[in-house]
Amino acid sequence: MILAIDPGRDKVGTVLYGAGEGIVERKILSIRDFPGYFGFLDGRYEIELVLIGNGTGSDFFEELAKKREKRIKMIPEGKSTEEAKQLYFAENPPRGLKKLVPRGLLSPSRDIDDFAAEVLLLRFLKNC
């Protein structure tokens, strides 16, 4: 399993991915809730690799992964928010009159940190 993490100051987006299963789980958590969640995942699944966005707050997540003796790969975060919006709208297409508005002008109806974590995962998988 691969755990992709989009770190932030207050919250973190995550995606858990298995080669045979695809995306198993995606979540957005507060920073303070993440260590417990990571422990839960690590007990339930065999996490072989942790992908961490190299932006704000990445040091905290890198240290947590090191404490659990996980293999770590830092992934560049440049333009991941824009790509996350595209993924969000591909999965949640606009309805009604919003269909007429160019997607670049629309804002998602919720936080998309989990989709940003998926962007990091896709970048990694593309380069494997």
C-alpha cells in the first residue's frame, strides 16, 4: 500500500492506494488527528511507501513516517491545487446552470486536500 499525504498547516489530505485495489480510502483530517489515523492505517494495512508533498508542514509528516520506519518519497507540490480541482470536477461534474460556467472559474463545494494527495500519488505513479 502507498499512503499519499498533502500536508498543510491545519489539515492534511490523504489517499491510501493499493496496486490491485486502486484508491482504497481518501480523507481530510486535522493535523492533530493524523498521528492516530496513521497508526490505525499502519496496523490495518502494510504501508510500504509514504509519499509526502514537499510544501508547508512536510517535516512533521516526514518525522512521523520515519518513526514508523516507513520508506518515504518527497513529491513536488507545484500546481497540485489546480490539478486537484480538475480531479474533483471530473468526479463531481457541475450540474444545472453551473455546467455553463467554465470549470476554471468554479470553486469546489468542499476542501479538496484529499484530491491534492491524489495528484501527488498520480505524479509518483506516472514516473514509476
